[in-house]
Amino acid sequence: MIFDFLRAYLFSIRANSHTKKMAWISFVAIVLGSFSLVLVLSVMSGLNLATEKRILNSEPHLVILEQKKSKKIENQLKKLGAKSFFSYEAQDVLLRTEDGVFGGAEAFGVSSELLNQKQSFYDDEGFSIDYKIDEFNKGSAVFIGYSLAFQTGLVVGDVIEVYRPEEILKSETDLTRFTLKSVKVAGVLNNSSGDRESNSIFYKKGKLFPQGSKSLSFGYEVFLNKPRNVSDFKEKLKPFKLNTKSWKERNSSLFAALKLERFAMTFLLGLALVITSFSIMTLLMLLVVQKQKDIGILLSQGFSRNRIRFLFGGVGLLLSGLGVFVGLFLGTVLSLILDFFPLKILPSIYQDPYLPAHMDWATLSWVMFFCMIASVLSSLIPIYYLSDISPVKALKGGLKV
């Protein structure tokens, strides 16, 4: 009977034209609201996963800071099942190009194995770095981050001079005694990683400055088989009292920003959907006023007030429910299509030219629950005006909203 009421009062040929238009507008608005909410949340989930994937492919999953090479720690890492681990050294440096451009960077001393672990080192022609490993191992060549290369105008093959920062504190008479290293740029790192690596220099460990600089530090880069379980791995290292940082902690500000953005988008779209549900409320109030004589006839035929409230509330609930269902269905289908067949919307020069999407079924359940709550409230409020209606009052048209 509810479906018959819906069709007869809102979508039939004999239905009031204004009411019919309002019903269609309300239905389309509910569809678009729920559709956009699902689609945007799936895109935000896809963006989070794509960001995590890029980080896990380009950065160590766990970094042990301020720790020189130790056989005891390496044995423990092997015992805990680390996929691989490499020692490194880091120091601040100044560089000068052949064109006289100065710049500052963080230099990482790594092994050729760790260099290959990065996986995404390429020179400006897109060739693999394998044929340049010999130069790197000799200490005559370095690899630099993409951002650093862009800022200083460096390309593969350029020669740069690398200084220790404390050298600038020397007097002018000591300038000829600068401890510098002339090295060749063997390749540019462009692996979509964070600012740290894109603004760094990578050299063969122990080959830049034998005595190091005052900023020299040591550590380990650890790669895990299950990087998302890095917190459990850290707990097992607690007895050694090591200064460690996981990939989640090093990128905490990025993930916090993504979480805040996701919350803001959810809140705004949810608010838009709530505002849209007011149209259902207005439609039902208008319908109650227009059909009060019909309500009086039904009451005189033995229908109870609760039955009348159920019928008119059911009309609003069915209309908004259909809109929510259609919107969720279309949003889910499009999200799944984008998940399996990513849409390329940007040129390849960008870190991620594709529009990421991931269908999170738990999120979909919450969206469905929220949409149904909004639908129920928008349908229940208008039938409040039917609580004290009488057959005589309805037949006389005395009901006012």
C-alpha cells in the first residue's frame, strides 16, 4: 500500500505538478548526495593506500638511529625475521656546482646493496643505475634527489664540489685548506618519496670524507616482510633500548593531514546530505496539507491515526530510501571500476597520474547507516502533525502546518 501511495500521490499522471516536481528534485538530490559521499570516500581511501604504497616501496620500514654497526643488533634483526637491513651514515654537507650555484643537503653514505634496494634510481635518460655502480663504489660518483637536482640545475654527468658545513667557519686565509670532494653526478633519484630523499645526496659509505663531519651520525635501515606490522616489530626491539622510528612515525604529519582531509570531506558531504533530506521533510508536509481530505476519508473508514502516520511516513522513507539505494549502488559501481581500472587524469611527470580509488566496505556500511538515519528522521518529523488530527477536522481542511 505504501508503494501505491507513493506512485499515486507523487509520480502518477494525476499527481499535483508542483508536488511531482518536488518529489523528483528530492529524489535526484538524495541520489547525488549519497553517490558523491561514497565516491569521495573511496577516492580518499585510494589516496591513503596509494600514499602508503609509495612510502613502503621507497622508504625503509624501520630506521634505527644513532647506532653504529653492531653484530649483536644484526643478529637480533635476523632472529626477528627482518627481510633485509643495511647500515648507513648521514651528515650535512654543502655543495657547489660548476656554474657556481651553492646548496645544502643531507648526505647519506650507503652500500651498493642499499642503493639497489631503493629500486627507483634512474638517470635523466631513464636507464638503470647498474652500469654506474663501479663509479659509485669507488667514491667518484654520487646520486642526488630530484628536488635537489631541480633546485641547483644539475643533470647527469655534472661535477660538484662537496664541503663540510664547518668549513665556512674558517678565516679567509684558510679558504685554500677547505676539505672538499669533487664527485660526478651519476644519477637522479625520482622515486616519488618524501622530501628527505628528494633533497639528499647518496654516496658510497666511508668514501666522502674519511674523517667525517661534526654532524656525522649512523644507523640502520630495516625492511620487513609485513611492514604494516612494524609496531609489533618495534616492541620486540624494546629490550635493546634503541632509538627507532617506523615509516608511520616518520610520515605521521602526512597521514594526519590525510586523515583530517578525509574527515572534513566526510563531514561536509554528510552535512550536504542532511540538508538534502530537508526537501523530503518539506515534501511530506506539503503532501499532508494537500491530501488532508483523503486522510479524513481514510479515518472515517476505520483507519487508525497510527496507520495514517505509518502510510505517510512510509512514503517519505520509501522515497528517500530508494534515492539512497540508487546513489550507493552507482557510487559503489563507479568506485569498483576506478579501483580495478584506474583513470589516468594527469601527465606522467606527476608522482601519481592516476585517480586512486578503493572500496572500503566498512566505510560503505557506515555511510549506509548514516544515510538511513537521515532518511528516517526526515520522514518521522512531518507525521508529527498527524498526531491529533480528527476525521471532521481533516474533511473540513482544518489541518495547518
